[in-house]
Amino acid sequence: MSEPLVIVGNGMAAARLVDELSKVALGRYAIAVIGDEPRLAYNRVLLSSVLAGETASQDIELQPPSWWRDRGVTLKYGSIATGIDVGRRELKIAGDESIPFSKLVLTTGSSALRLSVPGADLAGVHTFRDSRDVDLLLTLAAQKKRVVVVGGGLLGLEAAYGLAKAGAVVTLVHLMDRLMERQLDAPAAALLKSLVETKGIDIRLDANTARIHGDTRVEGIELTDGRRIGADAVIFAAGIRPNIALARDAGIAVNRGVVVDDHLQTAAPGIYAIGECAEHRGVCYGLVEPAYEQAQVLAQHLAGRAVSYEGSIVATNLKVSGVSVFSAGDFMGTADSEAIVLNDSKHGTYKKLVIAAGRLTGAVLIGDVGDALWYLELIRSRQPVAGFRADMMFGRSLTLHSEAA
Ligand SMILES: Cc1cc2nc3c(=O)[nH]c(=O)nc-3n(C[C@H](O)[C@H](O)[C@H](O)COP(=O)(O)OP(=O)(O)OC[C@H]3O[C@@H](n4cnc5c(N)ncnc54)[C@H](O)[C@@H]3O)c2cc1C
């Protein structure tokens, strides 16, 4: 008889795990997926494109209903898992019976952070995490509302762009002195700012939100330096927090995320965590690629193969049409590394390659991102670059051509 394997969360990591399991452990597990969103798993990354009107919401489903059926998966969506009884090996579900498991995988993702400032609970304060949020934001934009987006990272920029494109009047406020400071150095961030401003977005840096004004609804925000910005709505896009409550309440070790080992196993045997809710070697990833790599390793582990997850090298792409941004690896460099830089701000191009010990260790590209995947491959493979270092900046085809000559 198949072993009952229950997955909590019906997001991107869950869908990939089912896919990987069906390749390597077909029939070994009877899989049930419990997800609280009221729809089939969808590509969350594409919510930015849905907001920008570039993709239809119904087109972002990861798999059709038949795909889940064909794999014999019991799908419960619109269902919240409320507790884990580790000893009895049961998962409690709100308003429903508990279900037994032999193996349990937590893929509960993250929630958007809400700043704890006065006024944060007023009507008109929203986040940007799921498809219900996007429906709300599209309604605001259609009414040409004045919106302040708090946060100048990837999510904030994509929210601001989508809202502006859909008709809202958008101001983006960012705490730091540059945009996307976790992925870009100062020159790249300055170029990005000027490119995003051409999309009609007003960007305020060094802008620390002190309070949100309004009686019952948002009327504006005030920054700690006294600046005020009138607004009908505020969108928090200032970070995420892994959803760890289920694990923590069950007595499973958590830190920022649910702590897992190199088999993606939590401190409780037979209970695993992958994706944004997991913390591996002190790192919680906020991107989909690590979640997919973890899903692949976990499926193989559950199939009985000797594998382990060593961590991921992450890369970021901004999805703002006409503003191509790529960042990967150690983009700032250290005292022991060197950087090759091309800065042509007039033409909207910036390239920085960081080299340490004869290998490419980081890259930032703005404008021309055609070689992004090649640079990422060089970073991941740790291939020595001395043989083509001089030409590397000009891209893969020129480099390979000069190598061959
Ligand atoms: C707008 C946007 C744009 C993004 N763009 C990019 C990008 O360009 N590149 C990139 O790499 N990443 C991007 N991301 C991040 C990416 O979407 C996530 O890294 C990825 O979705 C993580 O997958 P996950 O399965 O861990 O979490 P999720 O996809 O969030 O899935 C978790 C699911 O678990 C459910 N859940 C939580 N608790 C419970 C419970 N108790 N019971 C039942 N269900 C529960 C949640 O509701 C959710 O449906 C973006 C995210 C957003 C919001």
C-alpha cells in the first residue's frame, strides 16, 4: 500500500515537488495537498505580469486539473492546516477532520510584511502576495487612485510598475539610498532609478515611513523627516516573513524559517520543509529557483536515493518591461576580488563582472541582459575564466569567437 504523504501549501514548491515525485517515486506515496488559497497552484512570479496587464490571471495556473488527477493527488484547496500532531502523525485542518500522514512536507511560503507604523490597519492598506491582492490592486488602478508603494526592492518596483501601467498615480518610497540594494551596486541602482522614472513613477529614496494618515481610510503617508505624500492607498512591498507558525506551534525547531538539514528534513523525523518557509544553513530564500532545486532533492530523498542539498546560487531578474535588470552571486565584490565595469548610462547600459581567484563570482547587468544565463552558468560552474577574461564583458558569442580564432 502507498504511504500517505501530505503537503501543506499549494504553491510553487508544492507543485514542483509533486512533479518530481511522480518522476522518481511513482506509486510509492499517496499524496494529498492542502492549500488555503481558493484556486489551483499558480505561477506566483507572474502576478507582476497580471498586474501589468501582460498576462491573464487564468493563464498562470501551473498545471490543469487533469494533471493533478492523473497523478492521483488528493487536492484540497481553500483549506487551512491549523496544527500538526507530531506524535500521532496527523495534520489538523480547519473545519475538517484531521488527516494522517507518514511523511509531511511544509511548503507554506511567506507572507508580506506589514510595517508596524500607526495607521497600518487603515482601510486602503494592502500587500502584493497573491492573486486576491492583484484583483484589489487592479481595482484601485482602474479608479486612477493615488497609490504609495512602500519598498524599492524587486516586489515594490514590479508593484509600482504594474499599478502605474494600469492607471494609478504611483509614488514609490524606499528606506535606503538606492533601489534594490540587495542586488545592485550604487551606479546600477542609479541607472535603474532613472529608467523606472521614465515609466511615470515618482521615486523617493531615504524615505522612512513614520505613519499612515487617515480617519478610517488612507489619506496619505508621513515620512520620519516630515515629508508628506497624499494617497488613497498604500501597498506594503517591504519584505516577506516565512510562514513558520504551524511548525513552531508543533514544537519543531524554527529560526527565521523552519530549520532543515541537507535532506530538507526538519528536527522532527519524516517532516520536511522546502521553499520560502524553509531555512537551510541559515538562509531563507525568497526566490523560486531554490524552491525548485529543493523540491528535486527532496523527491529523490523520498525515493530512497542518496542525495543532499548544498544551497543555491541565486539570480534576480526584474520584470518591468523595457527595463532589463539581472543580478547574481557576489555582485559587490570583496577586497580580494576585482571588477570589470562598463557604464554607459546615456544608453541605459551597465555591466559589472566580479572575478575572484580566476573565477566569475558575481554579475550585474542593466539594459543588455542577453548574456545573463551564460554569466550565471559561469558563476555556478566555477569554471576558470583566465582564458577568455579579456573578452568576457562583450558576451558569449564574441568570447567564444575570439577563443576559437
Ligand atoms: C508578485 C511576486 C513576484 C515575484 N517574482 C519573482 C521572480 O521574478 N523571481 C523569483 O524567483 N521569485 C519571485 N517571487 C517569489 C516566488 O513567487 C516565491 O519564491 C515562490 O512562490 C515560493 O514558492 P513556495 O511554494 O515556497 O511559496 P508560495 O508559492 O507562496 O506557496 C505557499 C502556499 O502555501 C499556502 N499556505 C500557507 N500556510 C498555509 C496553511 N496553514 N494551510 C494551507 N495552506 C497554507 C499559501 O497560501 C500559499 O498558497 C515573486 C513573488 C511575488 C509575490
